[in-house]
Amino acid sequence: FFTSCAYIEARNATSRIVIGDGTWINNGFSAIAEHTSITIGQRVLIGTNVEIFDSDFHGIRVNDRHSSKARWAKPVVVEDDVFIGSNVRVMKGVVIGRGSVIANSSLVVRDIPAGVVAGGNPARVIKEIG
């Protein structure tokens, strides 16, 4: 971490967060694994104010808004050598492939393949890294 300004929480006994060797995490980072896991590979670069979540944390139906169910959560995997720009949000169930770049302020809601630049809301592949 570049400073101590980060929030990392594995909320349940079944939750875990793993951060690989050589990974650099900038200020304002937040990772919450509520029911499953968040795995960040080796040599990953993470910009400021990045958020990674394995869950929506509650249902959308009125009766579900004060509960969280394990079946609603999905693991997140950030593979080795990924570069995540500032102000990116990575949502449940996403795999970001090895060596990819996620552009600043992107919302990642689906898998990103290895070796690409992706960005936008929702994030999509912009180009392959040559």
C-alpha cells in the first residue's frame, strides 16, 4: 500500500481475500468479500479509489433489502500482471485476464480476457495489447 488508506474485509468465515506478491495498491482501495472470495494475482498495479466486491450485499426486492444470501455472491479473480486504473469498480463474478489494463473510472461487470485494454461503463474491450 502506498499509505494506510485501504479497507479490506472478509465478512464471514467462508470469505477470503488473497493478494499476490509484488502487487501495489494505491490509496482509497476497498475490497469486501462477503460470502466468497477476492483473489488478486502477483505484480498487479491498482490505482486510487478502486473498489472490488464479491456481492451486491442485499437483494433488490423490498423484502430482501435487509438480507444477504451466499447464493447471490460470486468470486472475483484479478489475474497476474493486471493494471487497474483509478476509480475503477470491479463487481461480483468477474475474472480479469492476465496482463490486461482496465481504464480509469470503468465499471467491470463481466469477464475481461487476457492481454487487452478495457474501459467504460460497462467496461468493454477497446483493443488488444500488442
